[in-house]
Amino acid sequence: MSRVPNILASFLTGLRRDRDRWVLWLPVFFGTGIAVYFGLRAELPWWIDPGAVIAAGLAAYLARKTLAGGGAFGILMLAIGIAGAGFWAAWSAPIEWSNMNVST
């Protein structure tokens, strides 16, 4: 049981040491957000995307000076990826349901 605190302390020390490299993970979180959007089985309500971006942005702003700030910016980029993919999908290819034999 005493190994768990040592592993956690080692992990946090590594995070603090590599703080200047956290920015390299932001495109990964952005791309993961896009992949999450296209992996959804149904469209999200329109208000979820901007709400998630605003909430994640506020959390990232409030945590910017702490160790949790890097994770908060990662979550922000994930939310921006999901919102960006949703906006692009809605803007680029609107579907006319009236021409399809699909009940809405």
C-alpha cells in the first residue's frame, strides 16, 4: 500500500518537471475532441458545445497558475475540438430531411 503514494509523488514530480512541454499535448486533445464528436451516436443539443467550451475555459483560466492548469487546458482543447467538429458538420453539410424517407 505504501507504493501508491510513491508512484503518485513520482508522477506529480514528472508533471512539474515537464511543465514547459505541456503545450505539445494540446493538438492531441484537440484531435481527440474531433474523434469523440464523430464517435457519437447522436447529435448533441446545440447548447452543449458552447456551454462546455465556456465552462472549460473558465476552469482553465482559474487554474492557470496551478498544476491542474495543464489538465484544464487539455479539457478546454477537447471541448473546442468537439465544438469545432460539430459546428463544421452543421455548417458544411445541412441535411434536408424532407427529401429523405426518414421520420423525424
